[in-house]
Amino acid sequence: RARTEGGTAGFIKLVHKKNGELLGATVVAERAGEMIHEWIIALDRGLKVGDLAASIHVYPTYSMGSMQAAAAVRVAQLLGGASGKVMRGLARLSR
């Protein structure tokens, strides 16, 4: 949504453990006050980053940035370690 309205300045920073346990979140953006609530609920309920990445987000909205940040963490988790090596190997075979 930010891109459609020309407001692309800002960022979302997530602090989490390797297992995805959320420890904190920072949102710096024009509508950060509208976006931070999702992270507050996640912290309060003990949700993992992957839980938010897997949840449905309305598109286009500013909260889509939260889902994209969570998804980026989840992809990094999936591509790291032994399972990531297997996935990358399978991807090479399919080319």
C-alpha cells in the first residue's frame, strides 16, 4: 500500500531467536502506529514469526509489510541448516 501511495520510506526490524520466537519488533514508517499492533499481539500471545508469515493479510494494506518481514525471516530459517541444503540441492536438480 505504501508504494501505491508513494510512501516507501521506512523499515520493519524483527528481533527473534533461531526457532522463530519473537523477542521484539520495531516499525519505522509513515503509518507505523497502524502496523505495530500486530506485533504487540504476537509478543503478548507468544506467537512465532512463522505464525504471522502464514496468516492471511489483506492486500494492499500497510500491514502487508509486516507479513513480508515475517515471511523473509521464515524463508531464511527454511533455507538455513541441513534442510536448506537439501532444498537448494533439489532446486539445482530441477534446472
